[in-house]
Amino acid sequence: MRVAMIGSGYVGLVSGACFADFGHQVVCVDKDPGKIERLKANIMPIYEPGLDDLVASNVKAGRLSFTTDLAEGMKDAEAIFIAVGTPSRRGDGHADLSYVYAAAQEIAANLKEFAVVVTKSTVPVGTGDEVERLVREANPQAEFGVASNPEFLREGAAIGDFKRPDRIVIGVEDERSRRVLEELYRPLYLNQAPIMVTSRRTAELTKYAANAFLATKISFINEMADLCEKVGANVQDVARGIGLDNRIGSKFLNAGPGYGGSCFPKDTLALIKTAQDYDAPVRIVETVAHVNEQRKRAMGRKVIATMGGDARGKRVGVLGLTFKPNTDDMRDSPAIAIIQTLQDAGAEIHAYDPEGVEQAKLVLQNVHYEADPYAAIEGADAMILVTEWDAFRAMDLGRVKSLLKVPVVVDMRNIYRPEEMERHGLTYVGVGR
């Protein structure tokens, strides 16, 4: 099948490359000429393990191409995906749908044969209805369908998630669109991936509900971690004890500094705003978002308390800046609020991240970025582990002790065992232990 993917960011590029790898003919379209030129040179706009090789192999095979010309990208396409950004709108927190609607109007101007217009971007309930109205209004004679096909990709594991998904959600209002999308995903039948076909509005809400539920699990276990510290319990054992219950499950029960990234913060906020608009407030999700925002700065205060309550003039080595490992994404990363809290208290920050430094420079000021983790902690009054990159999981603790000015380690991901750190003479503070 021929596929047009509008938007060559994280979702569009991964989805386009994976569809091409299935054997479909895919054209990725983006308005940024520089990005398109870099993609043609196999320079990825994001860090995602394996993506550069996947793109290169499918470009070489002639199944994947890039252009800034939407008319060229849409030519003979049976499915046209909208995979543009939907950031939180400044001022009110609603999802900013201006890029989605602009794409819909441009599609309408170039629509000549039947195609399914598919919203891959995360959009509030009813967006598909508005996309259909815009296309119909701009091109009354056009034959088309509008579908919702939300993505469920984890940054750092996106290719595997696309090729071996837990489920594929397709929201359609007509049989022809359903047949097109089922044929598009037919290569996944061999993996027995369940395809759930539902109404368009249901599919749109399913994406938000999924992210809000996962965010709820994270905020829940973080609050349990705080309680564990007060009563002398171990949150990791609590998480295991409840996670072994099949009704609960073990995923997203790792206590830490709070969630970040491109999805959970903006999607929980957008769901809250949508629910308020429909006079059906989601109080649990409202609390989840509040707890998460409070937690990030609280983690900064935790570090200050570990240093005796005074960070002024002290040096802190920060390991890990991105919101999770195996990505360069700094959006709403807990590291931002933690570092800013320490800076507000007068601390000097030296930091290292395997992939996120260039993105971190765009959002953090007055940080000394180092070439490796040991350089970041040399002469520091405390070392804090914020992101659980593999590179931090087996550090030479003897060397860590010798480099630190004050042997204090705050492990916000519970990577290490307390007894192991103590054996090396390090004062160790975890989360919920």
C-alpha cells in the first residue's frame, strides 16, 4: 500500500519507517526543509535505538522517502496519516490542535482519489469530527474517510512496540476506512497482535485514558514511597507485593522522581481540560498531575536535606538528564525541576547524560556539562542519579568514593543496593527505602 505520513518527528518517523519495513511504500512529509535534507542524509532528528539503521535500509530498498511537498507525498496514497505535534496550549492547558487542523486543510486541497485521513497524533475527543468537517468544507467533492489510530510507543523502545504491539486501536465510522487500515496492519497478524476496531471518539479517548492510568500508577507508587520512608518499609518490596497480583501488574510501579516526557504531562492535562469542558471532571487524574508536579521539586529538596540542609556554594554531580533512558528527550524531565531547585538553593551543577546534553542546553542554564559520569562527580558534595541509563548501573564505587568531596549518593531510581554502597563507605539515600 501507499502511505503518506505528515510530520517526521518521533511518531511520524518511527511509524513511517516501520510501515516501510512491512513492505509498504511510505513518503514522510515535513515542512522543515532542513529536517528533510538531514533525513535524506540519514541524520535522525531524535535519538531512538535502531532508528537510523531502519530508515537507511528502507530508503535503500526504495520503500521510504522524504519530501516537503505534500501533494507529492499524497500522490496515490491510500492512507494519509497526520502525525504532527499537539503540545499543551499556552494559557489554558488544552491540546494545541492548530498543526492538526492545518494539515487537514492542506490534505483537502490536494485530495483527488479516495483515501483515509488518519489522526496518529494524540488528540482530544471529537478532533476526528472536526478534521472531517474541515476536509468536507474545503473539498466538497472529495471521497475520503477519517479515522483515529492512536500510537502507543515508548520512547527508547518504539520500534519494538510498533512491530510487536500489545494492541492496535482503530477508530472508524465507515467500512471502507476499516478495510484500508486492516490491510495496512495485516503484516502484524503473524504476531497475533489484537486489532480493536471501535468508534472514532472511543479510539481518541482510549489513548488519553491509557496514559492517564499509567501516570496514576506512577504517582501512586511515589506516594507509597514517601509513606515507606516514614514508617520504615521498603517500597520495592511493596511494589513487588502488589505487582504480583495479576489485577494490578508490575509495570510502572518503580518509585522515582516523577514522570516526564512528551506524553504523560501534556496528555493528563489535556484529559483534565476535556473532562472539565464536558462537565465530567476526572478528580483522580487531577490529583495525579498535581502530585507529580510537586514531587519533582520535592526531590531537589531531598538532595538539599541530605547535604545537611544547605546547598549554598556546594557542588552537585547530576547523572542523567533525560526523562528516561535511551532517548534524548528533555520534555518535562524531572531533572529540570530538580536542578533548578538546587540552583535556587545556591548549588553549582555539573552534569552528564549519554544522549541528552544538547537538548538539556536548550532548557537549563548555568550547568557545567561533563564528558563522562566520573568527571561530573569529581569534587562534588553529592552525587545524584536521576535517570537510570545502563551506563550508571555498574559504576566503580571505589572510584566514586575517591572522586567525591563528600561521599553522599542520592539514588532517585533505586539502582543500587544500600548495603553495597555502605560497604564502599558511601552515605546512600534511595527512594522509599
